[in-house]
Amino acid sequence: SLASSSCGGAAMSDVEETLKRISSHKGVQGIIIWDSTAVPIRSTLDGPITTQYAANLSQLASKARSIVRDIDPTNDLTFVRVRTKKNEIMIAPEKDFTLMVIQNPSQE
């Protein structure tokens, strides 16, 4: 289940709606949202897995962003997609948070 947050307001209900919409897609195994310091804000996965994904994939997204900006300082990272033997991980970094979705690609 999704953890509740004290952020409140319309923005949080928008987040909840978005999570529900993404979760309902076929093949989605989990969703994690973390803040700019890689601390999970929301997750549909259990604690230890959430922490592990957020810690590692925030580093991957950060490195990918710095590579993109090294090549062209006027450019920026908008999306990272990692395909593994077992699943597909999609990372969408925003200004204050990052959204990550894990899905089974054979069920798209």
C-alpha cells in the first residue's frame, strides 16, 4: 500500500491519482518516488527494496544527467530506461523528485 504523507493539498491527491493510474497498467511491478536527496516519498514496494532501488537508481540518474550535461551544457536528462533480463526500469527525474517505474516488459 502507499504510504501517506503530510505534504497535503491538491498536489498530493494528484500524486495519488497518478500512482493509481500507473499501477493499473499491465506489467507494472512497482513505483517509487524519491526526493532530491534520494529519500523515498512514495512507494508501492516494501521498505528495504524501496531504499535499495532509490539509493542505487538515484546515483544512476545523477550520473546520466552529468554525462548529458558534460556533452552539451544546454541539454538535460529527461528520462532513463534500463532493460534487464527480468524487467524494465524507467526513471523520470523532475526538479524536486524522481519517479521510477519497474515493469515486466513482456506484459506491455
